[in-house]
Amino acid sequence: MRAPIDLDYVSKAIVGIASPVVGLITSFQEQVEWHLRVASLLVGLAVGIMSLVSMARKLRRK
């Protein structure tokens, strides 16, 4: 017969693992935000360039 799961032990383990992870994310929050901003700028530029190329192709066909 298996021993029942000790919920107190499991909850302490989850909190013990999650606390350093949250601290790490919080400490790198500014760098992560900067990378997300740069990535969104690059995606926006790529979409703009693709739209411009598409419009230029449509104008050449006419």
C-alpha cells in the first residue's frame, strides 16, 4: 500500500522552487522588457517592408 501524499511537504516544495524563479524573473524584468520591445520593433519593420513590396508588385502589374 502506498503512503498518502503529504500535501504540506508538496506545498513547501512548490513554494521553495517557485520563490527563486520569481526572484530571477523580477531581477531580469528590465532586460526582458527591452528585448521584447526590440523584437516587436523588428516584427513591425518586417511587416511594413513586406507590405511595401506587395504594393510595389501590384503597381508593376498594372
